[in-house]
Amino acid sequence: MSIVKSKTVNVKEQTNSNRRSFLWKAGAAMSAGLAAAVPGMAKTSNNEQVDRLSRQVTRLENEQAIRALHSTYENLLDSGRYREITDLFTDDAEAIFNGGIYRGKDRGINRLYGEHFSAGMTGKKMLPAPGFQFEQEQHQETIEISEDGLSASARFPYSIQAGAPMPDDSVLVQMARLHGEGIRQWWEGGVYEFVLVKDEKDGSWKITRLEHRVLARADYKPGRSQANPVAVAPFDKVYPGEPTGPDRLITPA
């Protein structure tokens, strides 16, 4: 009986020993697998973080470039360098102004800024007329860039002097124009709504569409304490019937 018992004990001990050995080996294998996987996971996480930061930097650079383009546009208007403004547009760009659409950089855009704006000395920066301050949501800056970073839309507030030559063709009015007078002028406030594209070759941004969305107009000159709203008739003729007019009229909805 003692011999049988002794054999039974030896079998149990061997079984336990084998089980412990298997668990140890399995645990070692799992630990080795985890040790090998963690660096890979860390590497993937680091790559994702680098990609995310890179996208953020690119977006910020694009936003900065678009703000710089808008600043250049405003400064050229303010200084009366109208002809240079056309260089900010794409060849097939269009501008919407006062109920009309000007098409093509060398045709419509050049006509709008080089002839229509220059004749009325439109674009000089002015503070908002008294009593015509805007709500923040009406007059705020926004920039939205596409996922591929090649196009964008932007909205910038403006507050400028606008004007147009008086329609009277009398000798007195013509003489006044020669001296920088004979121009009806007013204050105008609103927002510029840009659609922009990025040149993949040099990374520069260009305007492909610009709308002057007017929010208010007033009879006002700097220094006055009061201002009264004014109405400006939209275009009713197109080029060449209207020498500085648009290529097409916008039909009211």
C-alpha cells in the first residue's frame, strides 16, 4: 500500500510542476509580446501627434497668409493704388458690387477698381459713422479653410469712404472733377466676403470671388457729429452701355 501511495504523490507533484512550468512560459510569452507591441503603439501615437500638429501649423500659416492678403487689399484701396489690386485676383475671378457682377481679372476686375473705384476715390478707411455701429455678429472676421488646404472662404468687416462722380456733364462739374471735386461721397460699412484658392506651385493665395456686402451707408465726413442714412441706386446698365459698369446685373430674388 505504501508503494502505491508513493507513486500517486509523485504523479500529483509532477502534474503541478508541469502546470507551473506551462503558466510561467505562457506568462513569459505574453510579457514578451506586450513588450514588443508597446514601442509600436507608442510610435503610432507619436506619428499621429506629429501629423496633427503639422496640420494645425499649416492651417495657422494659411490663416495668416489670408489675413495678410486682406490687409494688402485694404492698404492698396486706402492708398489709391487701384491698378495693383487686380494682381490679387485669379484670371477668372469675379467681383460683386452694387448689384452687378464684374468678371475676369483683366476685364471686369480691372474696370471696377481701375476705373469705377478710382473715379469715386472709393476705399479710404474711415471710422464708422455716428449711430451706425454694428453688432459683433454682423461685423466679425471669419476664415474657413478646406480639408485639402487649397481653398478657403473668409469674411472681413470694412468701414470706408465711397463715392461716385456726379452725373451732371456741365462745364462746372467737369472743371470740378479736374480738381478732385464733383464727386458725391459717403461713408459705407459692411463686410467683404472672399472665396480664395491656393496656388499649389508657389503657395500663394488669390481671390477668385469677392462680394462687397453693404450693411449701411450714410452722408458723413470725418469730424461731423451726426450722420444721416443715404440710398445709392444699384447699377441698371451693363458695360459698355455703362462705361465703368458691370458685365452682368444681379436679378433680385
